[in-house]
Amino acid sequence: MFYYGLAALGCSIAIGLGALGAGIGQGISTSKACEGIARNPATAGKVTTTLIIGLAMMESLTIYALVVALIILFVNPFKI
């Protein structure tokens, strides 16, 4: 039972850090995109397209962290 507790702790740390990093990155990139559009509104289309692609890449980090957390939780190497 002790190993399941450690696995749950590892899962929570993995998904927490993954979501934290993605959230900070998305916030910074969105603020800089808004700042760039405010300075030059003519480039709004290009900036928005690049921003959406970048946000999707950052969000994939959180999805990968979720996959790793689920693997840690459900793949049990300690058959008791």
C-alpha cells in the first residue's frame, strides 16, 4: 500500500509541475502577443496564428505530463 501512496504523490507532482509550467508560459506569451498587436495592429493575423500554434505546443506539455502521471499510477511494477 505504501507504494500506491508514493505513486499518487508522484502523479500529483508530475501533473502539477507540467500544468504550472504551461500556465506560466501561456500567460507570458499571450501578454507579449497582445502587446505586439497593440503596437502594430496590421500584424494581428500573423501574430494570432503564431500564438495559437505556440499555445497548442505548450498545452501538449500538460497532456504529456498527464500521460506520464497515468502511467505512473496504473502501471504497477510492484505486484503484491
